[in-house]
Amino acid sequence: MSDYFVHPTAIVDAGAMIGAGTKIWHFTHVMPHTAIGSNCNIGQNVYIDNNTVIGNGVKIQNNVSVYNGLILEDGVFVGPSVVFTNVINPRGFIERKMEFRTTRVKKGATIGANATIVCGNDIGEYALVGAGAVVTKDVPAYALVMGNPARQKGWVSEQGHSLQFNEAGMAVCPGDAAQYELRDHAVHKIS
């Protein structure tokens, strides 16, 4: 008896490491050389490739492919039908597996439904990528990005609330009253 749940229609290949409390739902395929942390929720019709790392408490919604070289740190949320790439210039007639680029989605970040993350670009801690955005460059920690190509529209707290900075560069999260500082074009949580 395992300490994680796999729906009968899902396929988990021998060798995959899966943490306690994780749930893997309908028609999902987990390849053998991957690591999934504890208390994750892997939605319907998800593909998890070899050489991927998924941290603890990650939620991957339906219809997402987690390709080779992708790292999802603890507490990441991946919305439905998000697209990750792993080759910058794919061609059907040229084998480019030696050119895979690593993408890291850092702790607590959220990627909205139908967003596309071009490989080799990292998403910073607690950043929020809006639905349908196309990320073509690194996203700073706590940044809110939207559009195609994705452009920064503001800053968010760890709880995902919009941060409004005063003239001194200070903001308070309306959700939990945590304080943040904007310094040198970067946000830092100070309490």
C-alpha cells in the first residue's frame, strides 16, 4: 500500500519517486526518472517527463506537460493548459535533445491558465503570471506579469494580493499585513 494516490487510469512508471499525500488523477503519465514531492495534486491528463523535479505542495491543473529540465519548487501553482517548452528552436526533422534548456519556477509562484513559458526563463519566488501570458524572459520575485509578450504590470505579495508602494518604497499586504520593501527594482519581504 503506497502513501500516495494514483487514479486507476493514470500511469506511473517504475522508478518515479512520489512523496506522501500526493494525488495523481485521471489519464496522467509520470515517467520513471522524475521526483514529485509530498502533498502535491497532479490534475487530469498531465504528462510528467524524465529529469523533472516537482517540490512539495505543488498543484498542477489539467492538461499540462511538464517537460524534461523543468523544476517546480515548493508551493507552485500551474493553471490549466499551461505550456512549457524545452527547446528554443524546435524542428521536427532535427534531433535537439542535447539543447534542452532548464526552466525553474521558484517557490510559491503562480502561472495562470493557458500561459506559455518559453524555456530557459525562470519565474521568481511568489511571482504571478497572468492567464494567457507568454513569458519570454525571466520574471522577478513578487512580479505580476501579463500579456504577449509578458510585461510586468505590478507587484504581488506572497498571498497574491496587489502591493501598492508608498514614496518610501514600503507596502503592506491587505491579506495578512506583511510588510514589503521595493528597493533597486526588487521587492523584499521584511516581516
